[in-house]
Amino acid sequence: MSIEERLEALTHSVELLAGMQIESEKHMTRLAETMTALASRTTRLEESMVTLVDGLALLTRVTVAHAERIENLERNQPRQ
């Protein structure tokens, strides 16, 4: 194999590697964008979960209060 053939083969290899690098960078950019969007969604989900937990805690307190009121009413009623 002559020097010119070797140089041509090396040039071809470098061009292929450069193309692969460009594609990898594009994929990495898309991945970074996807991860950013996912992080934003995760934050919104966490906020929604906090709201849900707060609502469930309030509902639990209301349920307990109503149960106590019913028990008090039942205890104060005369037996028939």
C-alpha cells in the first residue's frame, strides 16, 4: 500500500469519525433537551403530589372531626 493510499484511507477514517462525532453531539443535545423537559415535569409532579397530600390530610382531619361529632351525638341520645 502506497503512502497516498494510506493517507486516503486515514482521511476517509477521519471523515467517518468526524461525521459520527457530529451525530453524537446532535443526539447528546436532544438528550439534554429531553432531560430538561423531564426535570420540569418532575418538578410539576412533585408540586402536584404536595397538593394532593395536603388535601388528603385536610380530608382526614374533616373525617375524624365528623366521626367524633357522630359518636358524641350517639352517646347523648336516649336509648329506645
